Amino acid sequence: MQDVSFIGGKVTVIAAPTFPQGFEISEFADDADPLDFPAAQIAEYGMGVNGDLVVWTRAAALEVTLNIIPNSDADKNLSILYDMNRAAKGKISAQDVITLVASYPDGTRKILSNGKLVSGVPAGSASSNGRIKTKEYKFVFENKIN
């Protein structure tokens, strides 16, 4: 039997220079996928005029989305990271380089390196049922170490 539960899973975000010691995330949302690694296309293909298949490998960025409980410690830290890396008139971006470590309940870990926070929610949005919406943060990484 395979237990595929993520209960007890956590993510550690290390962002230099803003959070060089890193911070742990375990406050995942209940209404969106807490940790999402979408498929990454690693090859292209085509067909020659006579039907010959041609394939070639291509580099692909690795995307990660975290959905976090609003106003949690994780959300507060990710909001700081978002604000520090957001460019604006008269404001310099921290240009953090991010490492993300996903730790699974079975003891396995996935380490993504040389990353960047690419999008986040600038403030708490409200849903029509009166609830503050889940905060979504998206990252992109150059490599997966293991």
C-alpha cells in the first residue's frame, strides 16, 4: 500500500539577501492546491515532409505555486519577500536568489535552486462569502538538485 498523504509536509524558502536563514512554510490553504509543480515541457518535436519524426531537447524552467493561508506567518514572510523584490519607481528590487526545499511526510525532499519569486498577491482580497482569499505565490527555478 502506498500512502500519498501530504499531511505534515512543509516547504522551506531560502532567499538571499532578504531571508538568508530561510523560513518554513506549513500554513497551506484549504481551498487551493497547497504545493503545485505543473508539468514542464522538456522536449520539442516536429515532422519532416516525408513523415519522419524529429525531436530535440530544450531547457525548461521549473515552476512552483504555493497557496497560503492569509495573514499566517508564512504569508507575512512571503509578503515581505514579494515587496522586497517588486520593482517600482524610486524603489530598488532586492533581487533575491531563492532556494526552495519541499519536505514530504515520507522523508523525501526536493530541492529547487537558482529561483525567483515571479508573482504574488499584493494585498488581501475578499471573496463574496466574506472570507479573505487564499494567497498565491509563484516561483520559477533553474534547476532541481534531487
